[in-house]
Amino acid sequence: MATYDKGDLVRVTGTFTNAAGTAIDPTVVKFQFITPAGVTTAYTYGTDAEVVKSATGIYYVDIDASQTGIYYYRLYSTGTGQAAAEGNFSVDTSSF
């Protein structure tokens, strides 16, 4: 698990490919994360500016790591290019 400092901006990136390994843009791309306080936030590409497409098949969201503890996230797609990936990262307690 990656560890960040409190106050970091953490970029979570997902790459979507077809069976041949070629990058593709799925029909719908969604992103969810849960903060250490248990607050869930959900974004959809094309509706929410927080989900950014940087190239064909590559999408990211920047998370403000303002709370100490573990953040959980899920990036997934539906329709053409259906896929999902989950992960987490930790934010250390600041000494200041």
C-alpha cells in the first residue's frame, strides 16, 4: 500500500484495454472513493470534471488527502470495455 503525507494530492489512474491489449475508451467510466472518515464520493466521466481523460483509455482522479488513515477507491467502466480495479492508500499523521 502506498503511503502519502497529509495534504498531498494523490492521483489515481486507470487504463482500460481490450482483449488484445489496445487502449480503448469504455462506454461509461466511474470512480468512487471512501475517506478515512467513511464518506463516499462518486464521479462519472463526462458529468464530473474530477474524472479526467489524459489519453485514449487512460483516466485519472486527484484526491485531496486531507485526512489521516486509509482511503479506498474503485475505478470501473460499463458497456464496451467493461472492467474494474480497486485499491487503497494510506495517509500518515502529520507532525505539525
